[in-house]
Amino acid sequence: MHWVHETIDCVQQAYDCIDAFGASGRVKDTWLRAGFQAIGFDIKLSPDHDLTSETGFKALVKMGLKLKQEGILICAPPYSLFGPACSSIHRRTRDNPAGDQSNFKVRLAQRIWKSFAVAVGMITDMRPDLFVVIEQPSGSWAFKQDFMLTLIAGLQLLPGW
């Protein structure tokens, strides 16, 4: 955690918006066209944005700490392995919301989401002035994971439905 304190000490607030998991750049580009400072975070934009790696995790936290006061973190983590259409693959149930952990893709999706939740939790613990939007369908299994329930409770997030 030493790297977090070093980051806080030298952070220069630069962004109004972070478009997390926005490979298309549409959210970022919309903010830029409106005259705001924005940046994208997605593994498709940079291998340094691999949230399953230490480098990617640190990159998201550092980016989050560079948000300006009352900046916004707009997040659209991968949905496919948390939706009902893929239930035959992920095999998530009430008794087993993590699903089939013998399936590499299910484990990978779980790890991405867990790293995302921990990173956002760290960012908002240090920067409670920020806004967070998590774009997912209300029926997503992501919202039934312990780590997401903890994040949602800590942020006092409200469902958008």
C-alpha cells in the first residue's frame, strides 16, 4: 500500500471524468467535446489497463485519484458472464453466486469485477467527493457478489431503476 500514499502525495488533479471499461471511447469523447478533461481506462486501450494485473489495478487507482473535485468515474465492466443469457456457462445460482469456478472465463470475469470493486472502494475511501456510475442491467449477477454488495453499501449507491 506504500504506492498509494506516494501517489496521493504527488497527485495532480487532472480529469473531470474517467471512462472505465469504455474501449469505444464514446463517453470520454463526449466529455472532451463538452470542454471537460477525460480519460479512458480499458485493456483494449492499453495493456497497462489489465485489471487482473498489479499494474492495471494501480493504474486505475492512480487515475481515480487524479479526478478533479466532484469528478465522475463512469464504469461499464464486462457484463456477458454475469447475465442470464450465459447462465448455462457461468452457472451462477443463489447458493453459488460466483458460478462455475472451474471455467476459466467465469473465473476471469469474477477476478475483473473483484479487482474493479476493490479499486473503486480504495479510490472513494480516499476521495469521498467523487461520483461513481456503474452501468449494468439490474438483474446482473454482479450485484449479488459479496464484494459488490460491500462496495454498494459503502458508496450508498442507488439502483437506477
